[in-house]
Amino acid sequence: MSAHPKVSAVNEMTEAVFNKDRAALSRLFVDDTVFHMRGPLPRPGDHQGVDGFLGALGAIFELTDGDVKIQQLYCEANDAWAVEWEHAVLGRNGNTLDTNNVFVYRFEGNRIAELWMLSAAPQGSEAFWS
């Protein structure tokens, strides 16, 4: 059984992030996509467009020197929404942050219009970023 097209879009987006493929992200996102990032992360808040999305996630990759490992645990979609649960392990300055993250995606047609990242990092994980 093949994956739902929205699940495939989520997986393609993740691959584009790790490959720094801005062109793919531009195809996957509507022009005014909004990325809502919440939790103990370097740049929480609301970020507009591909540049805002890349800037927010780029801060994570920069501070970890690219030591980011993720495993998708679950991803489900319908014609307008997708939800994803992932396990992430990040390394920084000899320390490790082990966390789970939830992503919710709202689609307009076949493109991501809005996405929320909710980090369920353990209490005290703010110190990892300082």
C-alpha cells in the first residue's frame, strides 16, 4: 500500500531540509507558509515563508553543528491535514538532547500552508541550547 500523498509531501519536506534543498521546499510550501515553532528551542515563535522556516530550523542545525538525528514514528494524513510524531536526538558540545516532537501540517491543495512544531523536550533542556 502506498503512502497518502500528504504523507509523501511531509517526507519529501524532511528530506529537503536535510539536503538543504530550498527549491524543493519552495515547491512544497505556499508562498506565505507560516511555521509555528513551540518548545525549548533556539528560535521559538512564528516564522513566515521558506526563509523563516529555514532560519528557524537552521538555528538548530547550526548550534548542533549538524548533529541531528530523527526517526519518524508516525505520520498520518487526509486531504487537508497531516500529523507526524518523531523522535529526535541532537548533539551539542558533548551533550545529548533526546526528545519527541509533534508536527501538524495544514495543506492548501498539495502544498503546505501552515505547520506547527511542538517539542516535548524534557524539563531543563533549555540548558542544552545555552
